[in-house]
Amino acid sequence: MRFKCIVEYDGTDFHGWQVQPNARTVQAELEDAIRRMLGESPRVLAAGRTDAGVHAAGQVVSFTLQRAISSEALQRGLNALSPRDVAIRAVEVVDDAFDPRRAARSRVYVYRIWNAGWISPFWRRYTWHVSRPLNVDAMRAGAQWLLGEHDFSSFRAAGCDAEHAVRRLLRSEVEQRAEMITYTIEATAFLRHMVRNIVGTLVEVGAGERAADGLAALLAARDRTLAGATAPASGLCLTEVKY
């Protein structure tokens, strides 16, 4: 039986999704929970390999079990055996060919910025604290230049193993409620650190260090050294994978 699970996790204390030697990862924790519950050791695949410190509210994973078990029993058992910073929101049986990464049509990430002279202890682990004032209207205008299909080499991290840097953005939206600024981005696929590099650049726009319409030239330049600094992982959350 092949299962699809929607998983949440607080990425603060993880070295990312993917199994690594001598490091705590989400994939390793889930595989360990399955092994302890059922005595099987399937490889758990994910829709997106989140980096160290990145959170998820809607990560999608899948794996195949040799024995039959109900979705309800599997969810209860995995939640009982998973650590407190991981939760399985939903479980369902899927076709044997289902691959959470290849089948995905798009992924949605939200990046949160706490924009105030103080930082809420409730949001410290899940935001980037930027104390200087930011012009949200300018950030919103800059974000609109990224919509559509472009070469995102200017926002591509070194060491990214993607074959090319062309990606199609379906959403690029900046909103603010009180001290919280959120950037929502949806794309067919992402490059390594792409969202965090975009956010770092948008913060420069909000701070008046870069013009909003300058993002068009930045895309055309295809030069990572011209974009802003990489925003911290703490503010980034994978919220949804669409199929």
C-alpha cells in the first residue's frame, strides 16, 4: 500500500529534510517512526527538500508499506511516535505510482517578517526580525515584477544542482497586518535559496536601498552578486503543495 501524508514541522532544530549522517532531519525522524511502529524501513519521499531551519505546514510525503493498515491507524501511530516538532495532519492511500515531487503542479511558500523595534517571543522562531521601517507598498510593487516565467539566476544559490534557472511564478504577494509582513510565493518549482534571496532583495526595496522597478533589470542581469542578501531560514514555511 502506498500512502500520502501531509506533514507539519518546526524546522528550527532540524538540519533540513533530507537524511544526513550525524544530523537530525525530518526524513530520518519519519522513517524511524515507521520502523518503530511497523518494523518496515521504506524510503519516505517529499514534495520539497526544505533546508535547515525551514518550516512546513503542508509538506507532502509518500512511502510504500508491505503490510495493510488503515490510514487512521497509521496517522495515530506516527503521531504518537514522532517528536513534538513533527505532526502528521492527514493520511490517505494513493496509487502506487504517486511521486510527491514529480506529481506536484506547484508549491506555495510563505515568508514572514516581524517588522518592529521589538520581537514577539511567540514569533521569534518563525520570522525574520527586521527592526528598521519597511515600505510595504514598495515591496509589493517590486514583487509584481517577478510574476511569470523568467530566468531566476540572480536569485539562485551557489551549489544549486538544477539543470536551468527558468521558473514560472504564479503568485508573488506582499501583505502586512500590524507588525507582521508576509510574502507569499507560488511557483511550478524553485531553485535553491530562491525564496530567501528574493525576500532579502525585497527588504532592500522596502528599506529604500533599491528601486522596486529595479527587479526587472536584476532578472535580466542573471547575476546573483547583484541581488540582496539571503534572508534567514527561520521566516520560511512550505504551506501547500498543489496537485
